[in-house]
Amino acid sequence: MQERVKEMIQQNELFRSLPKEAIEEILTSSTVADYPKHHFVIHEREQENHLLFLLEGMAKSIILTDEGEEITIRFYHPGELAGLINTLAEDASRFSVQTLENSRFLIIKKSLFNRLVHDYASFAEQLTHDISKRLQHMYRTLATESSVRHHGFETYPYRKKVGELMETDIVSLPPHASAVGVASAMLREQVSSVLIIEDDALRGIVTERDLIALLPKHEIIASLSVDSIMSRDVITIPESAYFYEAMLAMMKHQVKHLPVLSHGKVTGIVTLKKLTDFRSHSVLGIVKDIDSAHTVEELAKQHKKVIAFIDGMMNDGAAAHEICSIITEFNDRMLRRIIELSERAMIAEGKGAPPTDYCWITMGSEGRKEQTLSTDQDNGIIYPDIENEAHHAEVDDYFATLAEKIVAGLEACGFPRCKGDVMATNSKWRKSLSDWKRMINAWFSHMQGEEIRMFTIFLDFRPVYGQTALAHELRHYFLTRKKDFPFIYNLLAEDDASCSVPLGMFGRIIYDKKIKDGIDIKGGALVHFVNAMRILSIFEGIEAVPTLERLEQLTERRVFTREEDDEIKDSFNTLLHFRIREHMKQAKQKQPLSNELHVANLPKEEQLQIKKALYTAKWLQQKLIRQFQVQGIRI
């Protein structure tokens, strides 16, 4: 036992710099203690905390907020130190360490640890580095949680982390095990999947579905090995991911089991059943119904289920960006199914299959994955270059007819046609790759008024169906050509500045003349966040499209500080939350969806949240005005 503990300590990065005699002193003066599942090894506000070196099991570090809410900071696995910040603190701890399963710790005395820090400079240096990383991780976690709580709603279960939901008692077998052995293990352990692990590495997974697929081959089942029946491309998820991210992964890949990884090793598994213990709605049920729909009418019924599901997320307090992620996944699946049905209809009508590859792109809020319930359509088609003019005309005619079917299908499913006609039914948004490139050049050469708005919608394009390489090539072409036209940043910043943030000099919210008691939450507020992240991302050569992804990459490039990043994210999510909430109200009352937010009718606390978000929008607008030297605009 002592040799194994010694080996684990020596493998820990912090202790590697210590000489052998120091390691021996740790082993001889420390004690081993066992704790049951869910036991608090360190309690918040305990004065004397020793260092905990995890030998077996799993634990987590949590902090209790002033509101009484528990926030999980990180998870601990064998070979890791728990309670490091607590040990160094002079005052009472603000953190607790709780076991997630039966666990064994090596208890290293605080006095010994402090002496090692004093005696060994390299040890102290590595410790400083470790503390810095832990504090940075803790700050980001708390900032994210704080951002959500600013909205004033409870976020259970969507803020639960996978590490808290997963089953740690996994059933695993090596690749050379037999298929019969897998079936026996499932029956014996009462599980629906077995992980295939070799040398601590995940090699595959076998589920009940895999075994059922073998039934027609029942004569040879006894001779089959796991290696021949397992799924090798396993969809996994990190233990630090949130509930909604696990749900999203299951939706995307239509799986019911997600092995959970930490540093490349399996630490547990989260299942659809576990998620549905927290949520009563069947996510995969809706996905299955969308993917198997035979008519647009059937899809339209699924759209109503999606709205009901989103309503459930709102009631459970999911954050705005989480809701948008789920909406986008549902809507993308619905769009792809409409396209498939439209292609089949073209064949049934004697028009044949598509005459060439093509890519269906979405733009605007759809492209940014910031759809609310029924965002207006913004879409287009890219197809390869065709040399023969006559054939080119035939191809375009085909895609014009196909586009009409797709757009009509989307409309029938609750997605209104774009009032500005930014749709693939319009030849302006349905072109060969070279024609798209020519349109980009034309925008660069002559851009003003409405053309700037069209250009900004285009800049947020994203491929959803078909030959995505066409869209990627177009994106690359734009980012290459924009270097020759530096004035575009000034024009785009000027366009944003032409629409002022509805906030007066002394912080009073200025109501829209058309709304009288409120604001246009999209055109007057959210648009400034979108514009700022778009313009700055183009300037930096960033390819990301969603606003928060752009923000993250801009922060990585130090365009924004971490504090500014948190402030922007918080304000953006606040406004997005109110927009989704208003759309849900309008949908329930069967009213047309609009972006009107009647601020005067809101509680004082919510008015303050909106005012704070508008201040952030104004700061972003001022940043653009200064950086890109917009003339004639008062800051």
C-alpha cells in the first residue's frame, strides 16, 4: 500500500520537485482515512484544514453563496490534491470538500506542508503556479454562476454539472471479451451499456441496441468478440460540462449514453434516463419524431412540441444561451428534414435529384445560433461554378423551385418569410460560388445604406445542409479579401452608431416612439452586442459566428479583459432572456411574435437589469466609435 501511495505522490506535478527524503517524511508523518459517499471531508468555515491527497474514489469542491446556493468549483480524482487553497488560508475556509463516492485520502498535516513550502524554493514556485491556476478556474466558475443569478431566477437543473449527475459505478470489459460476456454483464449489473476499456483508454461502447442488432445473427453470437460489435466512435463529454450540454450532445448524435472523461480517462457515465430524472420531457423523442416525419404537416406538429419543451426550460430557469443552443439544434434538424422532403418532392414531380452539389446556408440570428422561437428566415444557396451558361440557367431554375418548397415548408412550420426577402427564393441569395465571390467584391466596392444591412446579415452565414466545403471556401475568400478594404470597419461601426442605444444622459431608458412604454429589445439593444462582436472578430480574422463564441475568442486575444468578458456575457444573456420570455408569452397568447419589450410594466428590479445591460451596449458602441474613428458621432 505504501509503495503505491509513494508512486502516486511522485507522479503529482506539485511533489515531483521534492527530494526523496521529503517524500519519505510525507509518507511517515501522514495518515490514511476512509470516508463514505457524500461525506464532507472539509466543512465550510473550518479553521484547521490539512491537505487531502485523494488515493481512491472521487470528490468535489463546493462553495455556498450568500443566497444559500451550492456551486461546484471542481472535481477531484485519485492522485490529485483537494483543499489546497483551504490549507494555505489563514482564516476559516469558504469552501467545502465532499466525497461523491466511497473515498480514501492521505491526510498531510498543514504544519508539514508549510515547512516544505519554506524549505524548498522549487516546491514553492510550483505551488504558486498551481494556486494561480485554481484561483483563475474558480473565478471563471463563480463569474459564470453569478452572471446567471443576476437574472433573478433559479437555474436547477441546467446549471448542474455532468460530474454531479453521472454514475461512477461503470461496467467495463476489455476488447477481447465475448459478446455473450457483455450480455451477461448487462443482465447481472442491470445496466444498458458496457464501456470497452483497455490500458485506461476508452476503446468503444456496447449498448442494448448493439445487442438487439445481433439477433438476426443468433447462430454466431457465441463466437463473436466485443471488438467486432462495439461502437468505436464514442461520443463523450467532460465532467465539467453542464446538464444542457449533455442534453444537447444526446440530441445531436441521438445517443442515450455519454461516457464522462477527465484528462482523457473515463470517470463515469451519464445516461438519458439520468437526465430525464431531472426533466420530464423526452428530448430524443422529439428528435426522433422530427427525423422520421414524412410530411411538412407532421413537422409542424413537432414545432409545437419544441415550444412546449422550451417553455419547460424557461420555467426551470435555464440560461438564455442554453435555450438558444437547444432551439438551434431542434430548428436545424427541422430544416434538414424539410430539405430532404423537398428533394423527394422534386423527384416525385419528375424534376429529378439536385443536378449538382449545393450548400444551404442560414444567416442573421439563425446563422449565429441565437434563434428564439420563430425567427424570420434568412437563408441562401451556394452551388459550384458551372461553365456552360445554358446548363447554369437550368441548374439555377432547379434550385429556385427547390428553394420555394423549402421556404414554404419552413413557413408552414412557424418560421415567417423574411420581409426583406433575404431568402434562397431570391436570386440574389442563390448563386454559384464565383457569383457569391463577385457579390462580396461588389459590396467592398460600393457599400452604403441598405446594402450595409444586407452585408451584415450575410457575414453571419453558417452551413446547415449539403456540401459545407462551399461555405467554408466562401468564408475563407471573404477573410482573405477584406484585408484589401480596411475602410469596411469604419462603415460597419458607423452603421452601428447611426442607431443609438436607448439610454439618456442620466441613465433614463428612452422609450421607442412606436412602442411608447418600452424598447425594441432586438433593434435597440441586442443588435449592438452582435455588431460589436462581429466587427471586432472580422478585424481580428476570427471565423466564429455566434456572438458568445466571438466574444470568447476576442477575450483569448486580449481584445477584452476577463472582467469585461463577464460583463458583456451577463448583459447579452440578460437581454436575450427577456426576448425569449416575451416571445413565450406572445406564443401562449397566440399573438404575432415581436421584439417589443414594455419596460414600464416590468418590476423595478428587472428595469434595473435592463438598464445595466444597456449601459454595457453603450460602452461597446463607444469602443467601436473610438477604435474605428467614426466621425461626426457624439459619444
